[in-house]
Amino acid sequence: MSGRTPSAPAHSLGKRLTRFSLVDFVLGVVAVFGLIALAGPTIVAIIGAFGRDRYSTFPPSEWTLHWFATIDPVYWQVAGTSLTLATLTTVGSIVLGVPAALALARWRGRGRAAIGTLVRSPLQIPYVVFGVAALQFYLVLDRTLGIEILGTMTGLVLAHVVIATPYMIGAVVPTATGLKENVELAAYGLGASRTRTFFTITIPGLKNAIVAGALFSFLISFDDVPVSLFLMGAGTQTLPVKLYFDTQFSLSPSLYAVAAVITVFTTAAVAILMRVVGLKRLSGR
Amino acid sequence: MDSTMPMDTTSTTAASYSEAPSKAGRVGLHVEGITKTFHDAPVVRDVSLEVHEGEFLTLLGPSGCGKTTLIRMIAGYIDPTRGRILQHDADITHLPPQRRNMGMVFQDYALFEHLTIRENVAFGPRIRRLSRSASRARADEMLELVGLQGSAKKYPAQLSGGMKQRVALARALAIRPNVLLLDEPFSALDAKLRVSLRDEVRRVQQTTGVTTILVTHDQQEAFGVSDRIVVMREGSVEQVGTPRELYHTPRTPFVLNFVGHSTRAEGVVASQRAGQTRLAVGTDYITAHSRVSFAPGDAVIVAVRPESARLSHPGSEGSGVNTYAGIVSRTEFVGAKEFAEVSLPSLGISLAAEYSIGAGEERWREGDAVEVRFRPEDVITIGLTTRAEQPSIEREQSSIEGEQS
Amino acid sequence: MTTTQAPPDPKTASLTAAVRLPRPRTSRTATPRALIVPLIVFQTVMCFAPQLYFYSIAFATSTGPGAFDASQWTLENFGQLFTSPIYRNAIGDTLVFAVSVVFAVLLLGFPLAYVISRSRTWGVPLLAIVIVTSFTSVIVRVLGWKILLGDAGPINTALQHLGLIAEPLRLVNSLPGAVIGTVNAVLPLVVLLLIPVMDQIPRSVEDASAGLGAGRARTLWRVVLPLSRAGLLGSAFVTFAYAMGSFTTPALLGGNSMILSVLISQQVRTSVNYPMAATLALTLMALVVVVLLVATRFDRKKVSG
């Protein structure tokens, strides 16, 4: 790990020069507690999917796969909608975010900080507020220009791209800043046009960062409730929103089955990401 | 070599056009009056150069002297504020780098990390629409030229710094460039590698005959490989010449200081007759062979290289021109050679002398009285533009009458 | 692409110098700043402009569900904020909620980050767990909390067994439940923010402190903590903004104590009172800005004082 001086004494909680004091023990306990707080609910939810009782006592008295079988087919439908939505959002965030990240990383002169803040500002906005504002916007569009995008996939995608792109930028800018410009100059000198250089030299150099950003964008979109809540329509309900309603009004164990399936999916995606990008890069070290 | 030129350190036009003839003679690249100003600060001032076909030209100077900016303007990455660049009489000043057919090698190699070595080198040919097989063949040819044919399938990350630089060289040459440009290519390598790689570059350059421009701040490096050197300082050209010319006949104080060691003093011209100039230095005189005509009273920088000074026991050489009495103030043994600092009271200077220690040669010690002499042709003179005071000359006139030169 | 001879014209010279470079490296081949324009245009149209419009509705009068009269500007919506107990409570609850989240997150996040930074054996696996859990869906976690925090759930059962409480604590469908759930959601982010902060404090500093006679507790309190102050403060700000704007978890775990974001949603979906929703949104944004401003000023004072 970074930050360790090679000659420093082994100051880990495992072996140390100074005595292992009570304080360290407490620290360790709190850390473990934090970890349980992090992982606990997910694990519990998955286990709950296997319980027999309708009201999900924990730990379950009997184990069954019953609830997996009775998953309402509607869930697969909305899952499909969410997948499509997330994919389109990711594409949008790549198209808009990657050039912007490059421009930001190479920005010469003043204004870089200001533009950076401006472009990242959707991260600071409560998604409920943004969702309702977008709703109003779509209503106005309908009223004045007759454009009906409220409730459509397009409407959802546009809004999701807004909240997802800052994540793409956050993932790409650090790598783009580190890209050596001489490599592109070398390509120019060898005869490559700027467009060709962009696609054959610059983008491959950003590959890992783009993949990370794409995953963030995908998950942000796939997991979103507040924005989708206001912009959905009859045929465009998303998975998390349906789960949201069901959790509020008709909590049933089959929900936990769906939750378990989702978790498998997202964990697999993260595992792939860690493979491709590396744990260190993900944590920003 | 016998041209009489004005001692004007600002204008370079005359200097650039009348230096030693190049190997091939034909001029491949003209740089005319190139100036680059940035934020009102001139980085390159009115530089004019001729680069001869097939020659190895080096831009030499301290950091900030504008050499990198200049080479990047030649490459096309930067627009000049003023001036023109011509290649074989075609004006390429505003041509983008893609169309100039110049290969550039960068200090940080700038290899394409996601491509194999072969793909890196084949990149340029592919852009020029060579078929895949032809590009491959060309790439292999270049890799063989730099001795890396075995690494064709590897990736840049797997190679050492020296190897990466050779790949960069092969890549630049693969497009059969008109000019090869090298921007401080060895600075990132350790000393030994630097030497071996620069020899390699020179060898490749001589094999292929490509016109080459190298940018460096390392004088040894420049001397090791160049046909001609352009010494630059603060955006202007100080002098252009072969390494020998720069060493033996520097034209400006800066070039004198930058290239090699010397003992320097300020002198005033007492008289000049038949190619020999008599200069008043301190309370004595130095006689020099001069290629430039001076007028009595001109202020001149006089310099002698350490290896030109001969030390002997007092009285052993008899009298002669440029002979002075001195005391050794310090010696330093560096293996093959020894340095001695000799204080010469009559000239008012402390002279640095260098000599090799062989069998039978004297070893000097601190405090020894010695006689120092050097030949008039080994004295470097650089005129300063201001005129000196006259009084010491008048005092001298009477004694000159009675002297043979 | 060739143009005419370069005229020694100061105007053209300044054109090339308009792309401000710290050193004269590449003027012709620099990455054009224009690449960012599509995104900015998109964000202006889809995000900034709609928000401004939406905020302006706060000054309109509601004329029934889904309709409002914007012809005259009025402050009556803001008046309701003060008069109606629902809104007053909501504002209070929201602030209590956000502050609680910040404290809890820092309390848990500091040890976690410290352990990950310092521990050679446990550091990497802990980090991996933190990252993996951060990617799980928010609904999944809420469902888990519903079990964990339920009246008959493991926490209440355990506490009762231990004799600490007589009756089950109302954790689910209450503000504490919302706090717990939100802490869980934002903790990974804070841990990831704090790890570099911890990494930067050299271990030798702690050893020096121990050598000077300070016990572990004192070293942590008087050395490590102050040194990580900047990072802790930054995390506090981020967490505060996050908590103020968070929706899903408090909506599902908060029960009847609705925080502002949930209230806004209710105004839109149930009452369809856009002006009120806009008022609440404006209030929410204002609260975040004000608190952050006050906090930064407070921080600066402490530094200089």
C-alpha cells in the first residue's frame, strides 16, 4: 500500500514494535463494526430470500428456493427497461463525457477550475430536485413545442445522462491529465491526422478509465430512483422504482429474491471492473 | 576561414552563410528570420540557418535558449510569429506536422504503449497507405538497423529506456523522413547509455544519410556527433561552426565559456601587424595570431586553453614571445592528466594549465617557480564592441618603435 | 492548409497566443477547448435552465393539483414554511438527520480508513469489501435494513436478550432508521476519501509521538486526528450535501418523519402542488449552501485563531 516507508517499523495491527494497546483493539472493533454495517444489510437481504416465513424472520427457520420461483414476470420486464436505459445512458456519458474530460485535462490557462466545477455540478444537486425540474421542463416542452418526451425512454435517457456524465468525467480526467502529449505529437509527425490520432492513440490510452467511468455511469443509472420516479411512463417503469413501490406498499419475500439476483449481477460487474482496472486504481490510490 | 567579419554578436545572417562548406553542399532546409514571441517575451529572436543535406547539425545551448522551440517550429508543432521555413525552396512555414515528413524523436520516447514494437514502427508507413506486408517489412528493416529485430512482438513497457529510444528512432526513420529531429533524446538515460546511444544514432545517420538536427545542452554530446553546431543563447544564434571551429575560434564570450575550459583575461590592442596582434594585458603583452583586424585601443577578450600552456623551469626556454614568469599556486591530479594553476603576476591572471604526466615529465608542486609559454596561434581573441582608453597605448608607442615584432 | 506568408502582424501573433500556454510548446496541436462545449450545452438545456425555471415556480400560486398561476409573484409559499408545522418539522428533521449522518459516518469512517491505511494484513481485503459493498443496489440494502432493524429483527432481539431494553426499539420507519441506512450508503465514499488522508500521515510521526511518551489514545487524539482534520472536514461537507439530498433510503426507512427531499416528492406525486414543491426545493438548496458557508467560515476562523 502507498504511504509506507520501507524502513519504518512494522506498525501494522498485526505485528508492532510498540505494545498493542487497548486503543488499537477498540479501533479494530469499531472498524469491524463499520464493516458489518457496510456488508451486513446486503448479506441479510440475500439470506432473507431463502427463508420460508412470509415475514422474513431472521435467521430463517427454514430454507427454500420458493420465492425465486414466484418472482413476478413483471420484474424481468422492468429489469429489461433498466438495462436498456443504463446502456443508453452509458453511451451518452461516453460521447459527451470523454471529449469533455480531455478538454478539461488539457485546459490551458484560467477557467479550468471554474469549468470543472460547472461540469461536475450535477453531483451536488439533490436528485429529487433535478427529477422534478426535469419533469417541469418536459411539461413545458409539451405545452409549448408539442414535444412529448415525458414518460418515454428518451426522456429518461436524457436525464440520466445528466447525472451520469460527471462520474465519467471524474473517472477519465485523472488519466487524461497523465497522458503524455508527446505521444500524440509523435503521431502527428508520423502523418496521422488529429481525428485518427484521437481514435487510435488517445482513446486506447484512456481505455481503462473509460471502462471504469462506464461502469459508474451504468450503475448510477441502473440504481436510480428519484429521477426515474418522476420521469417514468406506463411502459417505461424501471426496476429500482418498481422495487421502491413494492417495498413501500407490498413488501413480500419475493422482493428479496429479486434483490438477491440483482446483487449477483452487480457484484459480478464490480469483480470484472476490479479485474480490468485494478483495485488500487478504483480506490484512487 | 580567413574571412574578416564584424564583431557583431547580434546579427547572424553573415555568420550563418559563410561557415565551412558542408559535406554534400546542397541546402535542404532554410530557416529565415524565425522569431517566436510568447506573451510579449521573445523566445526565439530572428534566427536564420541553413541546414545542408545529409549533415548532422546540433542546436546547442543552455535551457531556455530557445532551441527546443526552434526545433518544434521546424517540425510544425508551433507557429512562428515571424519568419519563414523553406524546404528545398518550398515554403512550409504553415504546413501542419502531418505533411512535413519529418521524423521526431522525443525525450520521453513517446511510444504507443498499446501497440507492439513492430506496430509502433509500422505506424508511419501504414498512414502512408503502404500495404500491411510492406509496412511490416519496412518496420523490420528499421528494427534491424537499430538492432532490435528480436523485440518486434514486445510492448514498450517491456523494454528498457535505451531500447525504447532506439524504437523511437526506428519509428521516425521508417517514414523515410526528409529531416530527422531529435529533441534532447538522451537526457532521460544514464551516462553510459547516453554515450553508446549517441554513437548509435550517429552510425545510423551516416548509414542512411538522413539530414539530422539534434537539440541538446550537453557540449560533449554535441561534439561527439555533429558535423556542425549552432550555439544558441536567449533566443539568438551565437555562432555556427564545426566543433573544431567552435573550440579553436569562438566568436563570442558566451561560446568561449560554453565550450571547453580556458583562462580568460581582458586586454587592449596595442598594435597589429602582419597577422600578429599585440595585446596589452595587465602590465605585460600577449601576442596572438589574429584572423580579425583590430584597431589599436580595441578591447579584446584574450583566452588560452589549458592544454596550450607549456610549463618549464625558469630560464630553460630562453626568451621568446608569450613567455612569462609565474608561481604554481595549486595542482590537481586527475589520472591521465594534471591541472596546475599558475599565478602570472605580470599579466595579472591565474592561468589554468593542463598537461599529461608521462615518464620523465616533471611534476610541479605548489610554490614552484615556472616559466609559462604558449604559441601565438593558440591564443583566442574575441573583440568586444567598445573601444578602450588610449593612455596605455601612448606609453607603449615609444617602446614599440624600438622592437622587432 | 498553406496560407500566405506570415505577416509580422501583432494581431495574428496575439491570435496564436490566445491559447494561453505556460510554455510555448504546442499552439497548433493543442487539444481544443471546444470539445467541452457539447456537454456544457447539454447540461445547460437539461439541467441548469430547468432548475432555474423550477425554482421560479416557488413564487407562483397553486391553483389546484398540477396547475399553478405564475402571473404574479408571491411569497405565500414561503410563508407556509413557517406557519405549517409539517414543513417546520420537516426542516428540523432534515437538519437533525443530516448532522447525525455526518457524525456517525465520521465516527465509523475514521477508524475504518485508519485501519485500512495502516494494517498490512487486513488493509487490502477490507478495502476490497468496502468497494464491493458500495456497488450494491440501494434497494437491496434497504431491504436488508428492514429485516435487521425490524421489531422482531436481530438487533432488537439481541438487545432484549442482553437485557438492555425491555421493548423493541422503533428503528425501522423512523428517523434513526433513516440515519442508519444513509450512513451505510455514504460510508464507502467517506472511507475512500479518508484513506489517502491517512496514507499521507507518515507512520514515523506516530512512532515519534509514542517515543515521546504518548499513549496510543493520546497519539491518535492529539496527532493523527489533527493531521487528518482537512480530510475529515472535506468528508463532512460531502456527507452533509449527500445526506441533505438523499432520497431513497430515508423515504423507505424514515416512516412518518419525512425529510425535505421526501416531502418534495410527496408534494409532486400526491398533492401535485408544484409551487410548494419548488419552495421546498429552494429551501433545501439554501440550507445546504448556508450550512456549508457557515462551516467553511468556522473552519477558517479556527485555522487563523
